[in-house]
Amino acid sequence: MKSFFGRLRKDKVGLIGFLGIFIVILIGLLSPVIAPYSPEQMFTDHTMEGPSKQFIFGTDEFGRDIFSRIIYGTQVSLKVGIIAVGIGAGCGLIFGLISGYFQGKVDQVIMRVMDVFFAFPDILLALAIVAVLGPSLTNTMIAIGIVFTPVFTRTVRAAVIAVKENEYITSAVAIGVSPLNIIFKHITPNILAPFIVQITLALSGAILTEAALSFLGLGIQPPNPSWGVMLDASRTYMEFAPWTILFPAGAIVFTIFCFNLFGDSLRDILDPKMK
Amino acid sequence: MADQQAVLEVKNLKKYFPVKEGILKRTKNHVKAVNDISFEVQEQETFALVGESGCGKSTTGRSILRIIEPSEGEVFFKGVNLLDYSKREFRKMRKDLQLIFQDPYSSLNPRMTVKKLLLEPLLTHGTTNKKEAEQKVVEIAERVGLSKEQINRHPHEFSGGQRQRISIARALILNPQLVILDEAVSALDVSIQAQILNLLIELQKDLKLTYIFISHDLNVVKHISDRVGVMYLGQMMELSNTEDLYSNPLHPYTQSLLSAIPSHDPSVKKERIILKGDVPDPANPPSGCPFHLRCPKAYEKCAMEKPAFIEKEQNHWVACHLYE
């Protein structure tokens, strides 16, 4: 852990990403403290006002403070991102371990199912799943989790197959360690590096997918503050009230950018060949 | 050693790897890595398997331990056929049968400390008393020449020789009866090799171990083994006491192998028997004697008929038409 931060300090770009993520998480945790107003409070005599001292990012068509909505939207984005990636990473880890360790027919079946999921563009698959389950916060997370499962399965499977070639796995077999213990004690700790990198990269993808789903009206439902919902609502006004769309879009760009920067540098740091 | 009881009896062991071709992955042919091998290993002896790379000596070792499932044959360990057990039942048997690997760098899990590596075999085979187990770990670590302080380190903090000591400790902590050493010293420097070999010999005496020593290094084999089996293309060519084999090799293949041992004395002029050609493809082995294409003494019969494995002299077995 010590060497991890040591190496991160040397990687300036990664450090910026890490600090950015830290700030975003802090904003999410401290939303009620930071936001000047409730995200749903309507100032009916201040609709569609540009940025001012009272409303630093301006107000929307119902007179709600955009700054407060973005701050509270952080919570939604992070929640969806973390839980959805949790679902995807969890399922992917299990399928990938099974697939990579046992190979043969099980592997064939799992990987062909994953290939089917892979064949659809992310957003289209998420849309289809939400359309079946019905739009809500929980279903959005489930849908995004399913969409991300194949990527994790493939990442984990590839890593498992590589690790399995090591003689310490044969050594564990020779000692009589059960397959379950080999998978969890010997293989899992040695595949964590690519797995963690995939998690950081998937987090940005999940946040983006949530925004896209919400924008299309099949994700988070208004009046809940979500960056995607805000984009959707302000689409019609963006020509004469650009602040309604610029700031939520900026929040998305900033968050995704930070996650990607951090993910890329994490990949370099955790690569054992770089040590 | 002949009067002693056989701990391990390998009978007609075969391992064929399928060669799959085409879109439908149909089995077109087999690589006969181990082709009908039989031998016995006596209690507390060191039995060496030698041969050039690809002759199937490692596959033989791994088939005995069912790391690779053999295709055919029987492996009797103290009278019971190991191949009769189900995989799950056999896991319990592994306590008595251990394997030490060639590469000390990839055979230890880099994420585990030495202590965890040594505890694992004990915990796997049902030791529940943690204090007792830890005591045992310290004992065996000291036995192979590691200090008490070193056991909390990770494998990458050790040198190749020290890592091989860890591997040995890991294999021996369960008090096994048979240890298969698969090129166990081949990856080490010559000076370290000697240390590890001497450690192995000492441990064998103290713990009453039986070794199967797989190697391509004939000098090392001469030093450590009681009996030697010479393999070529998945078959046993000659099997004898170490002394007999080195002083009086019968099979032309053994003769040429021994002539290739570099001498320590540069003034001694040795007559080398240089073999022609390469080792044939084990997927398409030659007819008759597998060695006849390269044998300097081959005649018509060698290409037609596979020689039987016969006891030419007492305890000196050979598979060659010259001695029939």
C-alpha cells in the first residue's frame, strides 16, 4: 500500500485523477452541507435565470437551483456507479473464475452467453433490460450491472488462465488443496491487479451509461436530481439558457475524466512488469 | 536393494495426448508421451529417470501423482492402485506423495509468506491445532536451513537456492513417503546444486524418504541415485543399478548418452558417440525400436520389431535386439 501511494505521487496525471475522484466522493458524502438549497425547492419567481450571486449555476425551468441539483446528483451518480459496477464485477468475478479454472464445456457455455451480451452496444442492451424491468433507480443499477458483467468475465477469465499456468498452482494441486481453496487462496489474489483496474474504468462507464439512460427517460425518474435527467430536461432550452445544460454536462465530463485518468495510471502502477 | 520391498510399482503406464485438427477438433493422432513404462521403486532408495528433453520423464512423474491423468496403466503405492481412487479421495492420499519442481521462481505463490506457504499443507490435511502447526513450520524451516525470522518474508525476498529450500520444506512438512523431484536442481547454479543435493541426501536418511529423481544431468544422477532408468521417446530403454549402468552401459542409447558427459579432467580423451539426426516426432514414432533411426548398431530387425524389455544381467534390464 505504501509503495502504491509512492508510485502514484510520481505519476502526476494519475494523482490529478485520484484527487478529482476524492473531491467527487467528498461532494457526494457532504451534499446536504455543500448545497445551498434543497434540490427540489422551486423558486417560482426565479425560473430560467442565468448564473448570479444567489444561484451560482443559475436556475432551471421550475426555478430550482442547478448548483444544488448537481451536488445532489453526485450522490445518485456515485451510488449507481458503485452498485452497478459491484453487481457487474461480482458476477464477472464468479463467472470468470469458473470459466477460466474449469475450462472445457462450462467455459464454452459461459463465454458464448457473454458473447451474446457483447454483441449488443452497451446502451442498447441497458435500454432493453430497463424496458423489460421498468424504469427506476434499482432497475437502472441492475441493467448497468448486467451490461458490465461480460467485460469483467473476460478480464477475470483471461487473468485466471494466465495465473493457472504458474507452477505454484500445480504445487497446490500436488499438495492436495481443494479446487475451491485453489481458486480463492491462490488464483484470486493473483488476478486482483487487472480486476481492480477494470473496476475503475467501469465506474466511469457506469456513470456515463446512467446519465445516458436518464437522458433517454429510462433511467432515474424526475424530479430526482440526476445529471442525465438534468440534461434531458434542459435539452429544449439549451439555445437560450445554455447554463442549464453546460453545468450538468461539465459535472459528467469532470467525473468521467478523473476516473479514466486514475484508471489508466492504476493500470501502469499495478502492472507487475513495471515493478 | 533388491531384497527390499517395492514402495511404488508402475505397470504399463501410458499417457497419450490427443492431437486435434481441423474445424471440428477431431482427434487425428496421439502424442505418445509415455508409452508403456513399467518400473519399481524400492523403499528408501533414489530412483532416477534420465533422458533428453521431451522423452516423457516429467510426464511419467506427473502421471504417477495424477497431476496429469494417465491414459492407461497401473500405479501401485504400497499395494494399492492409485488410479482406482476418485479425484476427491485421492486428494487425501497426496499427503504421502509429494512433488518438488524445477523452477523455484514460479513454484511458490508470490502473495503468500513462507509461513503461510508452509502452513498450507498442514491445514489442508486436517491439522487444527494452530500452535502445533506453527511449531512444525519453524522446525521444518530450520531443518532446511532457513531461520525463524525469515519465515515471515515473501518468496521474492529469497534467492533461487533458498526458494528451493522453501519448496523442499513445503513438500516434506507432511512427512511424505515418496517425493518426486522433477529437475529439482536443474535451475540452480552448480555450487548451490551441491548444497541442495546434500540437503536432499541428508533429509532422505533422516526422514526415511524414497525419491524419484527426474533429471537430464547425468553427473548429478550418478551422485544421488541408487538405480537409474533411461528413457527415450516415452519408453524405458535400460534400467539398472547406478554403478552398473555407468560402468557397463548395454543399450547403444545409454552408451552415447554417457559418452556425452563432460569430463572434469581435460587431459582425458573420451571417445564420443555422436548420434545422427534428431529425436523423432512422438506423434509418429518409428516402427520397431524407437531408437533404430539413430542407432549406430541398428540392423534389419530393429525397424521391424519392438525389442522386449529383458533382464540381461541380474537387475540390469535392457530393451535392445543386440541382447536377445
